[in-house]
Amino acid sequence: MKNAEILKMAIEKAIKYGWKSRPLHFNEETHKIEVNPWKTAEWYLECGHFRRYYELIFTHDFAKAFWGNIEIDTATRKANGPIRMKRWQYHLQQMILEPEPLKYLKKFL
């Protein structure tokens, strides 16, 4: 499966579960922050100095819709008991460690 296909399916899943946010950008002509029009998966995969799709998949709103906002136990500390966090927070932490974050997303499609 190609990266564009993974990203398209991830966007569709997030939309299905309530994601409505659109990335913001700084308009250099008007010097204002504006909402981007909807972009295609291919647009996010075009590379310049950074990977554009990162601005999408690493946002909290996208992650909440993609993985859910349920609280989970992630590990047990001997002195203080389990570490509790939201599912989306856990997966964002894991995804940031991956050299290819889209392959991490693919596991959950």
C-alpha cells in the first residue's frame, strides 16, 4: 500500500469518527492565520523542507478522532500504580518514535 493510500484511508477514518478540523496556515500576503481549504492526501505527501502530512497526523484533533479519547492504562510503576492517559496521547507518543509514521497509522486501518 502506498503512502497516499494510507493517508487517504486515515483521513477517511478520522472523518468517520468526527474529525472536522482543517490545518491552519500563515498567509504571508495578509499576515493572518487562515484555515486551509481541504487538501488531498497527495498534497500532504508532497515534500518541501519538511513533510507536510506531519502537520495533519500529529494534531491532537486528528489523533482524538483516529484513535479515540478513551483513557487507558499504559504501564505500571511500582510505587505509584498504573500510568493513565488517553488512547490518542499514547499513540501519538509511539508514532513520533517511528521513522515512518504512516506505517504506524496503517496498523490501525
